[in-house]
Amino acid sequence: MSIKSGMIKIRAPFSLPVADKPLDSTWAACPSTTRGQPTQLSSDPKGERLAYASNRSIFLRSIDNPSVSTQYTAHTAETTVARFSPSGYYVASGDTSGIVRVWDCVGEGVTKGEYSIVSGRINDLAWDGDSQRIIAVGKGNQRFGHCITADSGNTVGEITGHSQVINSVSIRQQRPLRAATAGDDRTLVFYHGAPFKYNTGIREKHNNYIYGVAFSPNGDNLVSVGGDRRIWLYDGKTGEAKGQVGEGEHKGSIFGVSWSSDSRRFVTASADRTVKLWDVEQSKVVQNWTLGEDGAAGVADQQVGVVWPSGRTDGLTISLSLSGTLNYLVEGTEKPTRRVEGHQKNITTLSSRESCPSDTFWTGSYDGRVCQWNISDGSAQTAKGPGHNSYVAGFSATSEGSSGQIYSVGWDDKLRSIDLGSNTYSELDTKLTAQPKGIATAGEYILAASSDCVEIFSKGQLTGKFDSKSQITAVAATGSSVAIGGEDASIRIGKLDVNGTGISISIETKLLRNRITALAFSSDESILAAGDSSGRIIVYKTADGSKVTDRWTAHTSRITSLSWNKEASHLVSGSLDTNIFVWNLARPGERLQMKNAHQEGVNVVTWIADGSKVASGGADGSVKTWNVELAK
């Protein structure tokens, strides 16, 4: 085995020891959002990277090339906020357990410190101009925030003056140091420092929750925004109110605010689906962007966060929709110049190698979202039209129509289809008999498996049904061959009837001792791989059910996904143990390991790019690709 240009080169027949991760790319999950709450975005001092929280991870994502990102996974609770230090060398991030972590963002992501701030959720945090002090705020019992040194966690002040949850904090970057916090008690508290101590509380300017506060980069001004749709300006040094800006302009709660690097303008993001650019001197809107379809009132397009990256000359502003989409906004343009889409939730299914053109694949997630991915640039597009409203349980494709159809089943107990060419749902909306366990394609027939039966469809119409004597847990098919896995560890192999009315079982085996959780045929139908709930994989000959190998036992938890390459020489497997293995059928004792591939577990794997790469999706909501080049 040799390493060339960042790829693992495997000579055939190859030796495949446990190796470092041949990670090709990480296509980050979108920021986690909650309706009615702000989501914090942060950019580094050069305006090159974006930091945000998603599930239990923090992602640092290239602004100019969103397919390039790094993932920090040290948090053990759901993450809530991440902020770059002014130096650009560190990130501070918080989670729902009240923990703040400080870590290196230019090296290996080494954690420098872990500090307990409050007893509940961290809502926001801020660095001082020297990258030495941090104020973190949120939900607590005894206190709602704390001020610490970044390197040791020593106390450097007190955050007082609030009676309810604090939503936002900002620190003036110049001396004398000032800080401001705001929260659900409709109070903005002004602090002098350091050490930071209470100076004054301003309670009469907002009559609803205050969601955001921010000092201007030059320290002259402080701005606050809130659920009352109001924007207030204050003197950055004294905290004295200067006046309200743009009364009545926003028609919904204002969740975010961010300043331009010259301190002359700022942007606001609102639940009314707009992002507005304000001139401070004139106190008026100079640019308005409305997100979503014209005339629509889509909740998914509510704007819950915004950042104006410093260090850039293109005037780019990035806003966040409730759907998790990042919108790139440039003054003078009415629509976003770019939309970065993806998943926010656990990725539950991924289209197989056979289902897709060589340059694309599809993923589905726990919330029902389906995305089409472009392999060349890592971009995602959400499938258009009405789709599943919950967990997507599987994909399978046919060659119907001019460009083919990809069928999906979901926990809304529906069978739906998407046109591969347009990435648009068809009108198909077929009700299944029960919650689906999986889906497979046998020729032009679609097999949808539930616990008690396998329903057979042709062009969305039911043609037949196979009733099972034991509970079904997995299904696979290719050509006319069908395999059904059971709760009782049984595997039944058979053929689909010519007219699609039923399945004729010819082989039944029970070599595994635990529930069958994944099945995969080779493309020539000659072998079948089966994985169980304990992490064991066995390969069978489909002709007689005889065992090819039972040596693949390296996984330590449930097998979630299996996929053969086109030549049926290698199998890739994913598991809840967070690992991915590539197995060599010719040498069963050898394997390549992608260790800790996805935080909280790998859910789906498949071969892409004509078999030169593996794609995976997991509980972290991200999609990753892995280089596995087989030498001739």
C-alpha cells in the first residue's frame, strides 16, 4: 500500500491493514435552528471561514468553497454557538449542558480548555479584543452568564442584572473595555471592565425579548434588536441610548444583527423573511432582501441569523434561513448570489451506486429532507415539491422516463418518486400498508418492505405482495433476485415472479445469530452480504446459500449499511460504532478502516465516482467522501 496525492493506493491483490482515514472531503451539515430562537454565526478575521453549531458538532466552513470544512466533535451535548477569537487562532464553542470549550482552529483542533459556565444552554459568547477573555451567557439557575479567561477559566468579572435567560452578549474591542448582554427579561445590561462589573440596566427600550446585541468594530456604537421588531442604538462607551432606528420596517421578530467592518452600516435578519442593510448615519434601510418565493409566507425562509464577514472587499453578507440554508447576499443584487443547502438532521439513507449517474447521488434525513449532491463540487440541492414529512427510510431507482426515477419510502408510510433529471417530486403519493423497513429495485419493480410483508410496485402501482412468516428487518434486490432479512436472524433468498405478483423463496439460512440489519447483492447477483445487530458480516453464494466468508467481525455495533463495488471484489460497511470498513473478498482477513468516520454513528455508505470513492452519511448530518483507489 502506498499513499499518493492524499489517496490510499491499493495494489491488487492488496494488503489492507487498518490505516489513517483517507478522507477526501467533508460536506458539512447545515446549522441547527429552532423556530423562534436566534442562531449565531461567526466568521474569522480574514473573512475566509464560517463557524456554526450543528447537532453535537462545530463546523468551520470555507466561505468561498463551502464543500471544504473541518469538524470539531469534542462536545458531548448538542452544540449551540461557536465564535472565532479576534486573533483567528482559536474558537470558543458552547453547548446545551452549559459547557464552553476553547480549541485551536488552525492546527489539529486540540482542546485548550473546558469550562462549566451555567447549568443550562449556552446561547451566546463573546471574546475581548486581546483574545484573552470570554463572556458566555445562557440559561441557568444561580447565574445566567460568566466571564472567564480563555486559557485558564479564571473569573474576571460577574454577569449580573438579569432575572431571566440571556440571549446575546457583545464585548467592545477597544479600551476602555465595555460589554453588553440582553435577554428574555427585556433588559440590556451595560458592563465596565475589566474585570467586568454591572454599570447600568436599560429596561424601557424593548417591550419583548431582546435577541441580539453588537458593538460596532470601532467601538463607537452598540445596537440591540428583538422580538418587538425594534432596533436601538447606544453610545458604545457610555451605554447612553441614541435613538430607535427604522421603526416599523421589520414585520417580524429580529433575530440577528451584524456590523460592517467600517462601522458605518449593519444588517438585520428577521422572521419576516427579510434581511435589511442599514446606514447608521442616515438611520434608514439602503438595501432589502426578501428570501423565499415571491408572495409566499414559508416558515422555512424565516431569517434567524446573519453575519457580515470582516476582512473581505466584496461586501458579502451571509444570512441563515430556518431551513438551515445559508444565503450569500451582496449589495446591489436582489437575490442571493449563492445558496448553500444540505441536511440539518441525522442522515438516514443514501442512494446506491446503481441508482445514480456518476456525478450525483441522493441523501435523505430524519426530518424528511432529500438532497441531490454534485460530486464534483460538493454542492447540494433540496428536492423540489411536496415530499416526505418525516424519516426517509430508503431509496431505490428505476430507468422510468427520460432520465430515470428514484423511489423513496418514509415513516409517513408513503411511497414517493423523484425525477432524476429535474430533482423534483412527481405526483406519486402511494400509501403503504405499514411503516417501511426498506426499499429495493428488482428490474423495473419496486419492493417496499414492512414488518409483515413486501409490497411490489410497478410505476407506482401495486402489482403484488409477499407475506412474511417472521418479522422483516431488511430487504435487498438486483435483477430478479430478492433477499429478505428477519428479526429471527433468518435470511431468505428467492426470485421475483415474472409479472411482479409475488416472490418465490428458494433458500433460507440462519448462519447469523442476531437480527439482520443490512443486506447487499453483488451486481451479478452471485453473492449476498448480510450484516446483523452485533456487527458481524457474512457473505453467501446466492445459488445455494453456502458461506463464502464469515470472518468480517471487526465492527462492534449494529451494521447499518453495506455496498459492493461494481466488480464485487470489495464491500464497504458502515456501523453505529462510528467506523467504516472496506473489505477484500479475495483476502477476507484484511481491511481498510475509516475510524470515527461520523460522530454518533455511520448510517449509510455507498460507492461513488465509478468506484474510486466511498460516500457516507451519519448521525452528525454531514456527508463525507473517502478515497479508495484500486490499482490495476
